[in-house]
Amino acid sequence: MLGKITSQNRYLCVLLIVLGITTSCKKSEKAVDASPSVTESNALQTSTTNRDFLTRDSIYLYAKQTYFWNVGMPSYDAFNPRKYSSSEQVVSAIRGLASNGGKDKYSFIDDGSVAGQLGGVGGDYGFSANFDSSNLLRIKYVYANSPSATANLKRGYTIMRINGSPVSRATQADVDFLNAAIFGSNPSITLTVEKTDKTVFEVTVNRGVYAINPVLYTNTYTVGAKKVGYIVFNSFTTNAATLLDNAFTKFTTDGITELVVDLRYNGGGSVNTAEILTNLIAPAAQTGKVMYTTYYNQTMQDAQATILQNQKFYAQGTDGVTRLYSFFDYSFKPTMAAGNQESFKKRGALNISRVYFIVTGSTASASELVINNLKPVMDVKLIGRKTYGKPVGFFAIRINKSDLYIPQFQTKNSVNFGDYFDGMTVDKDLVDDLTKDFGDPSESLLAQALYYTANGSFTSYLKDNSISSTSAANRAVIDRANGQLDHEFKGMVESRKMKFK
């Protein structure tokens, strides 16, 4: 999800002040001079003007008050953030703290790229790739209007050579090469690609800026007397509302009674967008009832996270007057009055009896939030592999020139369940089918949903689940390699306009 500050850039001039380091917003806006002092009792080391030291101090101090697992964190002196050589190492050390019980695989620090991507702006080649069961590197998706789409790349195409070198995953060096070439900062990449019809071509793709359309594909299928809708939704960007509304309006016109939502590569994004998708799917009878509740740590609930006074922005108050506020002015209590408990608000006119979610280990965060919201209120089926497991989220904390993302809250659905840190188990276990394009009714995961629609059960043959131990071991190796090639943002970023105390 997008951070609170990022999501409000449309109507707020943001001024973020951390340890006296000031970043102004648009040049036309007037910045405010403020130099707060951040301390933890008298435990800070000697004062310094070293910006890197101050940044590392800030990462620890924000975690001490806002980290979801802040209870039991070591003191400043025991942790000693300045002993680490980079901000990334400090964040890594926080992930390794015993206080989180091994649950934190999410904290990171970013240069602002995440905010841009979740705002619907891409700045890369516009494609991603994974190894299939035959150890072939295949394109798994292409964003429309991206440089890769212009180059006529499509899902299912096999990448044979990259920058003249054969594709391999035999060694860690091979995987590192792929990561650097596909997901690094190079201005271009040259690919030798085999189409699904076995013709081969070479193309050079230049990095470029493009608008992300997270709706990769939609279709309606006729299964007997039923109509089944299918949508591939790849990211919970903040620009997705109209795109989703249009897709669901078409589903309503088509008269679908069941829906397949393909989230196999969707690592999350905006909480607000997750609520929109939930309300488009949910039964109208749920309107007004609790959807989910957000739980912040006790320090934040008790209004003791005073360090948030340093995260400032201009906003219009309840009296209509625009003034300078900080994150400390928000209420973090788990109540509807505080804005941290959401109710269903049916969106659109779609009325369906069952929803299937196609998921993989890349399905995370806001995707899991939607699934968890709907499980108590309608028939939900999961097809694919166990999900990533991220019931916690964050908002961006600006430190110097970076955005810090550390889990600050957990969400729980209407029956108070939200402990899926190990991922959500599926009703039909199948590996991703990279050999078919989205929407092909013979694609393994979509085929299972259509089969269930027709027969009321999944197929009886197990296919990938009856593989030999050797194949299972090979599958695990492939999964590990694909895990290293998984660069999708995994997050649930608080993007709603929260309520002031």
C-alpha cells in the first residue's frame, strides 16, 4: 500500500522533517522551518553532524516507537545503529530482532521508487520473467504501453539469450546475472526470444517511463448455463479505481455469477484500492458490517509515538482550515471512530455466488487482505500455491532522502482472523503455468476454476502434486531461483486519509 504521505500528495503539500533535515514540497509552496530534537532518554551517543549517522539513528528510533513488534526491542546503546555501515544494514538488523519472532521479512528502505510504482508510474522495461517446470526462462507478464509491449513481447515467450549470453540458473552467478540484466539499472537489454510458435527473434528493449495499467486481462466465459468473469490484476496501484470499475461494469452487463480473480503475481499496494476491489466483489447484504480492523502497536494506540511529530504535512482540518499537521495528530486506536475499522460499502451492482483467487508465493499483502476480507462472507476458493504471508502493513516514513517501510500494523477480518504469516493454503495446489497466455482456458490454474464451475469440484488427478521426489527436489530449486527473480513490491501501504485525534 502507499504511504500516507505519498497518497496525499495530490492535495497536500508535504513537508517532512527528520532530525532537522528538511525536504520541501513543490517550489510554489512555502516550507516551514522546524528542527525537532529526537532522543531516547539520554541514551544517544555523542551528538554529531554526520548525516549518515543521524539517518541510522532515526531508523532505529522510529522503529522503537512505531515498529509493530517494538515490545522487547533492545535499547539504543545495545542496538547501536551507528555500528552498521549503511542504512540498509540497520534495517536488516531490525528484521533480525528477536522481538518480531522471525515474522519480519518485509522491512526495507527505498529511494522513492516504490511510491512512484504504486502511484501507477513504471520506469523499467515493463516485463518480468520466471523459470518454468522445464527450466526455461519465460516471460510471465508484460505491462501494456511499456517498452516491452512496444517490442511485442508476450507472456509465455521463452528468453534464450540475454545480452548475447545463454540463459541459465545452474549457478548463483547465473541468477545474479539475470537479476542485474532484467532488474538492474541498465538503460537497455537485448533479448533473443522464442515465441510460442517456435519462431525466434532478437530485440533490444530500452528502459522507459510508462503508465502502469494493473488490469492485465479480462474476459467472460460461458460454462454450461453459467457466465464466469476473469480478471488478471497485477498491482494495487492508486490509479486503479476507474479501471476496476470499468471491468466490473462489463462483468455485470455480461451477467456473470462467478468470478476468477488472478492475483498470482500481485504483491500488494494501496489499502484503499484493496477496499475498492473487496467492495466490488462482496455481497450487497454485507454493506454496513465490519470488513476488517487495523491494529497498531500499543505505543501508537496510546499516543506515545511522539517521534511521529517530525513527519509533517499540510492538511485541511475538520474546521476547514489548512494548517501544519504531523502523523502524531492521527488516532491509531482500533476503532471505527478513529478510522481504523472499515465496513463494507458495496460498490457497483455485481452479484456473484462464488469467487476464485489464483495465487502463488508472490501473492502478498493487499492481495491477501482482499481474500481475508471476503472469506467470512462468501464462498472463496484458492487455486495455485500457498501465498506469501503478509498480514502486516506500513506507511512511508521519510528520513533524509529515503522512505523507511517497517511494519506498523496488522489487519484482521470480521471474525478477527489475520494470523496468516505462513501464507494462505490453497484449495487446489498447482504450480504456475507459464506456457499459456492469460485467459487461455487450457492454462492449468484458470482451467481448474472453470472445471469447478462446471462440476462443483476440482479435477481428481493431482498432476504436479504427484511428482517424484527427484522432481520435487528440482521444483524446489526452481522455486528458489524464481524467488530471487521475484522483484514485485510486497506491501500493504496505508493510503487512506486517516482521521485526526
